[in-house]
Amino acid sequence: MARLHEDVAPLSPGSFFDPTGQWTRWWLQPLLDAQRMQWDALLTSQQSLATLNKDAWEQWAVRYLGGVPLDG
């Protein structure tokens, strides 16, 4: 029985999943960008919480340890 597309060679798994292929970059780049934005948002929120914690600690130190901040 003849196949419909005999002249078209099937893609081998190696060429289909080629990490350097153009289609891979086209397909993965939006996903990587979205993940990068999520990591940036997480990092920004952690930095703001760290700054808030440092400020709260310095206010507590100034109030209860004699009015001199610990870092200067």
C-alpha cells in the first residue's frame, strides 16, 4: 500500500527536538520571558520586604536601645 507522502522524509527525533533550532527559540522564548518576569517580581517583593524589615528593626533599635541606630 502506498503512503500519501512518500517523498517527504519523516523528521527524526534529534532534528525535531534540536535545542538550537529556530522553532524552539520561537516557542520557548515567551515562556522564558514570562518566567523571568515572575522571578523579577519575586525578587523585587523580597527586596522591599527586606527593606521594610530593616527599617522596622532600626526604628525599634532607636526607640528601645537609647536612640542610636545600630548601623551608624
